[in-house]
Amino acid sequence: MTVAYWEEEIETLPRVGLESVQLSRLKNLVARVYKTVKPYRVKMDAAGVKPEDIKTLADLAKLPFTVKEDLRDNYPFGLFTVPLDEVVRVHASSGTTGKPTVVGYTAKDIKTWSNVMARALCCAGATKNDMVHNAYGYGLFTGGLGAHYGIERLGATAIPVSGGNSKRQITIMKDFGSTVLLSTPSYALNLADSMDAMGIDPKSLSLRIGIFGAEPWSENMRDEVERKLNLKATDIYGLSEVMGPGVAQECLHTERGMHISEDHFLPEIIDPDTGEVLPPGEKGELVFTTLTKEAFPIIRYRTKDISRLFYEPCACGRTLVRMEKITGRTDDMLIIRGVNVFPSQVEHVLMGVDGVEPHYQIVVDRDGNLDTMEVQVEVSEGFFSDEIRKLENLNKYIQMEIKDLLGVTCKVKLVEPKTIQRSEGKAQRVIDNRRI
Ligand code: ADP
Ligand code: ZN
């Protein structure tokens, strides 16, 4: 198999060279962030660490972590390091409660992102000759636009379909001859079902590569989607706080994880309880420091995603470290049809509604390939005896509020007072019946 690289020199650079690039970028980053962003300066001062203390890559461990709450506390633009007139784009992702987390990009950041995304596409085997069908959602989420710019940077043809309307997606695939599909893995399976319903044989299409991410998926799902769509399925990882899609991507040797573009995103694995850095190969929480971002650099961001890092050389020739497929989270974040949902956000909505009690449960399931979410909530004593219409309105209102704040459609089930099981310790808010 011949391997094509997007930036061969950096992707195959021996570790010493790579580490020296990382170190000089890290030093610059820390100095710049310390100087320009007060919240970082305050935290570093409190930890007794100065930019000059970063002399080796191991010194990274001296720096304080950044967590999602830091983004919320500085909402919307408080962690930007450049004036807003240099910011050419913003994106947003779910926060843990009411406010989303906002990230920004300079023109150079967009270039960097397009480049790492082009690198990811190339890593999966795509070339400029491909018709790339982008079914990630366009909008405030990073998925759609992030992938789009990478497709154009690669020189391939971008088909910006965005999500939804499976029939139309398939017609386009057929008529335009889509060769590469970008979507969430669950949506890919959904497309396969629609194809089946439309009587279209995937072998009659031109699809050859799938680049699936934004939610966890298993090896079983990989087999299924490869079989049902007649393509090679690869995993892509990213998060808006670090950049968006393209932080890491599987090469065609999919058995050992995704190559991280670590000349831009420096990874660590920590023990989520102690914060201690773990040795290579050990499982723990993935932490990222951005090395080149201008508008919204981030230092030691705790992703809450659980993974491992493999530094052994890869058969594809890339020296970039590989991260294992995400195997879980350290918090209770759910991913519902590609959208991040925190139970605390649901609670936040419920707390603002008259007539319901703070006793609720979220039941997640999969209907075919589509995630479903049902919020069960207790109605207040006086309310329950009331007329049906009032209850129906309450139900609709909660649904709408959840849709507005979280961006997901859910079912609401109003239940009688005192019917949701009370816990003796930590409440079990989520019942996840999906078998991924
Ligand atoms: P996205 O648009 O990729 O969902 P967000 O910033 O909204 O970006 O969400 C990032 C989170 O999505 C990650 O922290 C991780 O939990 C999840 N995620 C993204 N890609 C993958 C992947 N390939 N496998 C598992 N989880 C993923
Ligand atoms: Zn490889």
C-alpha cells in the first residue's frame, strides 16, 4: 500500500525533532498567554509558576489545568488572546448549564485548522480527486464548517449537505458520485437503512471511505457500517475547545488508534482523580494544550474523554502519536445524535419551569440507529390533579425549552409526584440503554 502524506516532513519527523518543535512552540504559547489573558495569569501565579519555568516538555505538568467551567466563567470572549477585530469566526459547543462554551479563530487559526483537517482527510486515504459528502451539521458546531474548509484545502470537491433528510442525501450520493462520507457513525448507519428502504445497493454507489466521529463508536459498529455502506470506515476525533474536527484521525491501519496532529495539539494522559501525568500506554483522561492557536489557545484542557497514548511507530510511517478510540468519559456528558448533552443542562431547564419538581430522570435509547432521549419529571402536587390540557401544555413547554437550550428534540413524560425513585447517595439521573 503506498501512503500519501499531506505534510510528510512533519508527519514523519523523528520524535526528537518533533519534541523540539513542540517545546519551542510551548514556550512561546505560555509566555503569550501569561501576558495577554488575566485568568491564566491569575491561575499560574496562584500555582507559583512563571513562563520561564517551562524549560522542558515535562515542565508542562507544572501548569494548572483548564476546565469547561473556566470557559463558562469567562463567557463569551474572556479567554481570547487577541482583540475581537482579529477574530474572523466563532463557534460554540454545549456548556454544562445554560451558557454554551464559545471559541474563536483568527484568519491564521482557520488556515491551521483547514490544514490539519486536510491532513486528516489525507490520512484516511482521501485525495484531491474525491467527492467529499459532508453530512456533519453546519452552524455553530465545529463539525460542518471545520471539515468543509479541510476538504477545500485538500483540493477535493466539497458537497456541503449538512445533516438530515436522508433520502436527499442518498440521491445526491448517487447523482454526484460521492466517494468519501463524513458524518457521525450513527448517522452513517441511518443512511444505510434509508438506502435499503429505497432499494439502493451500496455497491452501486461510489463510496470508498468513511470518516466518522463526534461521538463514541465501537469496533462492532465499524464492521457494521463497513459492510452496510461498502466502504473503509475510519475514526476522527476533535473538540471545539481545542480546535474542532481534525485533532486526531485514524490512518488505514485502524487497529491502534488515531494519529494526533501533535505539532499543534500536545496531548497528555492524566489520572482523573489525582491530576498526575500517567506514563505512555496507560488509560486515563486526555488533556490537550494547543501549541499554535492564536485567538483561543488553551493550556492543559481536561477533555474528560478517556483514552491511551501509543508512541510506537505506525506501519503508515507517521511518527505522530496515536490515541486509542475514546472508551468513555469521566463525567456524565451524553452525546445524543452528535449533540453534547449534560444532565445539568436538563436540570437547569426544569428548575426554571413552574409546576415540576426537581426530581427527574433521563432515559436514553436507540431506536434503529437514532438516539432517543426521554425526560421523565415529577409534576408538583397541586398540578397533577389539573386538567389534561394544562398538562399537555406543560409537556410541550418543557420540550421546547430543552430544544431551545440544548438543541436536541426529546420526549417529556410527566409523572406523578414521588414516583421517581429517590436515591440514597448520588442520584441516578441517566439511564442509558444504548448498546453502542
Ligand atoms: P463535536 O462537534 O466533535 O461533537 P464538541 O466540541 O461539541 O465537538 O464535542 C467534543 C466531544 O465529542 C469530545 O470531547 C468527545 O467526547 C466527543 N467526540 C468527538 N469525536 C469523537 C470520536 N471520534 N469518538 C468519541 N467521541 C468523540
Ligand atoms: Zn498510521
